[in-house]
Amino acid sequence: MNTRIRRSTGLFAAAAVLPLALTACSSGSGDSTASDSSAKPAASATKSDDMTGSGSTAAAGMDQPFGPACSSVPKSGEGSFDGMAKDPVATAASHNPALSTLVSAVQKAGLVDTLNNAQNITVFAPTNDAFAKIPKATLDKVLNDKAQLTKILTYHVVGQKLTPKDLENGSFTTLEKSKLTTSGSGESYTVNDSAKVVCGNVKTANANVYIIDTVLMPPN
């Protein structure tokens, strides 16, 4: 599947998009096919030359990406930190090979427009390795069940931008409407006491992204 997603039209058209509105539109959203040049870089976009994944706590305090997996992010181009800061979150994720399974799942669930059009959200993005922890039969079943897939994916999205400081001891309502918890400090954070943040505080045009090593499952 081609994981490059063209930018959605109407990016940021709804200035007051809230979790309930996002959840409501998730069931009918599809992939965008038109380009939109209106996406602007996040004001706090950082320089990729500084993103080696071996930065100090001070680097996190300077609002830069941090974590061991950040070292694998390209230093230039659309998949770099600077490049991702110019695109809405679903499009930005499509430029990161380590998130190709997530991107495919977002496409299958019809959530591309929902995520790209949202404003000021946080996405906890599982890596390909995180999805690989799920037995193949189970994963295939979920990927072919749109309702269940949407439930899982929207559980990874919070309707506000979270900083590393917010994650130190947090509890947040997701777009799926259940809560997730975060804990940690410095450059070490976990979500629901199970998923570790391996590259955090990544900026896209409309979201803060924390790449995690485990897929989060909403409460039954």
C-alpha cells in the first residue's frame, strides 16, 4: 500500500474541533485526494541537526524531540523533524518508514482526514515493531474490523497538545472517550504503565507526537 498520503483539503477549517466532534466524524472520513498548501510549520519546529536521540534532559526542556528512536529519523527531507513539522500528522507519519503499519491502519479506518483536519492534538504513535508484538492472526482480524480498528486508533489520540511536562503524572481523555495515563520525567516516559516513549515531542503542523513501542488497547 502506498503510504504517502496527500495533504487534506480544509486543513484547520474547524478552529474549535473537540474530541467529540472528531469522534463523530471518524466513522465517515476517508483519505484525502487533493493537495493543500496551507499547512504551516509549527512555530516550535526544531532543527534536525540537533536531533540525535542522545540529547540531555535539557534538550527536552528546549522543546526538542528526544529518545533513542529519534536517531533513526532522517536529518533532512519530508521525513525529518523539520519536514514533519510542515505537514499535518497523518501525512507526516506517512514519511516515517517506522510508522508504515500505523499509517496503513489509519487509512483502513478512514481516519486520515479526521487526524489531518484536527487542531492541537497529541498522537501516541506505535511503531511497526509495536504492531509486530500482536499475534498476526489477531492483528489481521483487527485491521479488517473497521469499528474495532477505529476504537483502538482513536484511543491513541488526545484532544490537546501535551508537552513532556504534562506527561510526568497525567491522565487524559482520548478521542475514543476512555482515559489513558502517563508517567515519567526527563526523557523517560511510559503510557498506561506499559508502552515506552521511544521518540517524544515530535512536532507536526497540528499535533505533538510521541512514538511508542507498544500498541495501546482501550478498556473493554
